Amino acid sequence: MLLVLRLIIRYWRTVLSVCVYFWSVSVKLTHLFKVVKTEAISLAGYETNDGYYT
């Protein structure tokens, strides 16, 4: 347990930066998925912004 704590203390910045990196990647992927979904919906003829469906 002490060894784990020492490793965490030594590498916490690296772990933190990796976590932040993965978080930013997941945010970008989520945004990209939303954009693609919106584009696909508008291509299919659904208008979501105005609240009506064609």
C-alpha cells in the first residue's frame, strides 16, 4: 500500500495530465458525435431547431 502511495505521489502529475487528455478527447468525440447526428437528422429531412418534423 505504501508503495502504491509513493508511486501516486511521484507520478500524480503524469496521471493527471493523462486523465485531462482523455477527458478532452472524450469531450471532442461527444461533440463530434452530436454534430454528425445533427447533420444526419437534417439530411434525413428532420428539422430539430425549429421544433417541427418534415
